[in-house]
Amino acid sequence: MASKRAGGRVARRALRAAPLAEEDKAVHPGQSGGRFHPLTEADMQRIHEAILDLLENVGFSRVIPSCIKTVTAAGGKYTDDGRLLFPRDLILKTLDIAARNITLYGQEEKHDLHLSGNKVYFGTAGAAVHIVDDWKTHADYPNASAYRDSTIQDLYDAARLVDSLDHIHFFQRPLVARDIVQPAAMDLNTTYASVSGTTKHVGVSYVEPEHAQQTLKMLHEIAGSEKKWRERPFVSMSSCFVVPPLRFAEDACRVLEVVVHGGMPVLLLAAGQAGATSPATLAGAVVQEMAEVLGALAYVNSMVPGHPCVAGPWPFVSDLRTGAMSGGSGEQAILMAACGQMGRYYDLPTGIAAGMADSKIPDAQSGFEKGYTLALAGHSGANMVYEAAGMQASLLGFSFEGCTLDNDMLGAINRSVRGIEIDDDTLALKTIEDVCLNGPEHFLSHESTLSRMLKDYVYPEVGNRFPPDLWKEMGSQPINVPARVKTREILASHFPQHISEKLDARLRANFDIRLPREQMKP
């Protein structure tokens, strides 16, 4: 019996060591979520009616002339007191013509994100102004409380780290290059560093219309032509088009018009803060942010019907005792999940935010805050979950080792999103019969166990599942230590070269690229 068990262990080790075909992996980008329903059908219908009422009777202020022109031509109304109203019929028409089943492209086809139904993808995002710890110099975990200003090099390093982490499916800029003070240069270089560091889909943002126009020219060069760019736009823009409550952000709207006409997909992001810039009631926060997003969706579709948009209702939570943002709270988790569910109600490509730990470092508090916010977000059925990796201090800090840790967590959450398949094979009646009647009365070495152990199960890359005595022999290390080691290994060796040196030289000749070329090689 002992020899059989040993043989089974050897077989399982060999199976784990063998490369696994992509289609045989336990989880894939775009698993189907939607099993968690914080709202009933009646709840969603009441929210929908409240949204229509708000848009029809309150509408938006601070409207730029081009927006007034295009929306009123589509059926909107501009009042004498300067508010743009969106009648019910206009919103319902928008919902009829809005793009569904859209694809956000990667520079490599294997990274394309197919936003349809309940398919879920996890990625980064944010605008952190600090790096949590310096993975290059600090060796001991107690030093991880060090914060420093983030740089363009950090952004490129974050992109190539994400490029190597399987369970992070897209890269939206998670930090700000504070060493570039000119806004135009910052916007251009943010896009350059991101698309140079990863072939996954990239999300960015722009301050001025001219910044977007300049960067679109660079993206045409990288794609090979404007035509090729428009066929497979591998960058989307996060548009903060609104200053809640229900006031258009004029400059952001001008940028939005440039990128829509430039063929760039957009995330329509409404980010009120409950109790401050949106109602303190959670239901009211959902109503306001969904109304703002649907108003922007009508605006975009009045410009270019069917333009690829991701609805981004992101109601944030304040700690009402202090006014500080609380990205890791239970209220935040349920709010975002409700918005994800509303996205499914409208059958719109939808993105929400989760994983915004209030903890300042990747510690136990960070783990539990990220765990429940991301699990609920993934199961809500939202197509994209932003800010899902690396974010600390309510979006003020980005942690490299935290990103690697979060990759493990996202693998496990994605496995829970996958759920349990029921068929003749998975019910395993023949397997149970074989083990019970033919021996050896356990499943450890059975061929079905060997065939299923990698197809059905996700294993952590840095998490430790060894028994305590073996863990002690290995140095009794907290999880941050192997995460830091893995992070260093990736950043010491993984330098994507999908942009050739010849193309890169042409980009540097034509655009103000600040990231040194020598920092982009091993």
C-alpha cells in the first residue's frame, strides 16, 4: 500500500511539473460570474425608475456647447437655467443602440477581453502617488512601511510585472509618474510606459484634448497605421466625465469627444463618494452613479452610435466619522456588487472597482479587505474589476509585492467564480464505484484524480500550504517574503520586447519619451 501511495505522489509531482495547455488550466480570463445578487428584481426595477426620473427632471449642469448640440439633436432638452435633461425616451433609445458584446483588445490576441454576458476580468487601476516599500533595496518585511513618490520607471515596472501574472488580465495605470511635472509629457509617457511594459489591454487617461490627440498619433505608429489602430484599439481611456453630483467636467468632456472620434474605447467613470458627493444611503449612491453613467452613455452614443463603452458606476464610501475614503469597507463591497448587478440588468459592458485596501501595507488587514471586496465584485457579474491588485492606503499607494500577492488571491477568487460543473463525468459515479469495488479504497492515485488535479484546482504561487513543521524548517516566513522574492525575479528578468528597437527609436525621435531605453533591457 505504501508503494502505491508513493507512486501516486510521484505521478502527481510529475503532472504538476509538466506544462499545462492553456485550455486545460483550472481558470481562464472571462469566467462567468453573476451568482451573487444583492438586489432583487423589484429592487432593480425601482432603481431603474429612479434613474429615469433623475435624468429626465434634474439632468446635468456645466454642459459644454458641443455636448448640448449633440444631445439635444438626439432628443435631450436644455433648460433656461443651464441644465441638460435626458428624457426617458432618449435613455431607452440609448439602451437599445448601445454597444454590447464588445472586445477590448490586447497587443497580443491571447489577451483580448471579450465583454459579454457575465464574463469577468480582473485588472489594475488607480492613480497612486506613492510606492509602498522599495522592492529593490528593502529585504526585511518591517521596512515595508516606507513610502516614496512614484515615477515613470515604477509605472513601466508595474506593467511588466502584471504582464507576467496570469490572474491579472488587464493593466490600467495604477500610479502617477510624479517625476514628470508637465501634464502633456506625463499623459504621453504614461501611455508609452504602459504599452511598452505589457501586451495586455491597457487603460489610461488624459488631461487635455491635445494630449489625447498627440498620444493617438503615437498609438497609430505602434499599431502600424491609423487603420490598424481602429481595427484593434489596444488602449482604452478612463473618462471622469462628471463632477458628482450631476455636473459635467468640462475638460474631461472635451477629451472624451476626441477619443471617441479617435476610435478609442472608453470607461465612463462616475465616482461619487457616499455621504459627500453622493447620498449617504447606499441605494441613493447606486441611483446617482448609474444615472450619471447612463447620461454619459447617451452623450457618447449621440456622437457615435454603438461606440464601445464600459459603464463605470464607482460609488465610493467615506468613513462618516472622519470623511476619509474607506475603500476596504463592507459597505464598499456591497455597493460595487450592486452596481455590477445593475450592469447586468441593463446588459451593458460594466466595470466596477474593488481591492482598494485601506491598509497601508500588504498585511492581514489588506488581505481581508481585498478578499471580500473582490469576491463580491467577481460574483456580481461585472465584466471588469478595476483596482484589483497592488493598491494600498485607499488608492494612495501601490505595492509591487502586494500585486504579486493579489495575483494568488485573484486566482482563488476566479476559481470560485467558475463554480461547479455538473455532468456525468464530474458527478464521478463510475469513479466512486471503481474505488469502492476494485480498490484501493482511496482516490489519491486514481487516474481521475491525476487528470483533474490541475484542470479543476488552482494552486498558489507564493502562498504556503505546507504543514507547520515543514514551514518552520523553511524559515517560518510570512507570505510577503516569497512574494517579494518572486517580484524581484520577474522584474530582474522579464523585459517585453514587442516594440522593436527600430520602432522605439522612431517613437523617441517623434515624441517626448522620458523613460530611458537602457532601463527597458535586462
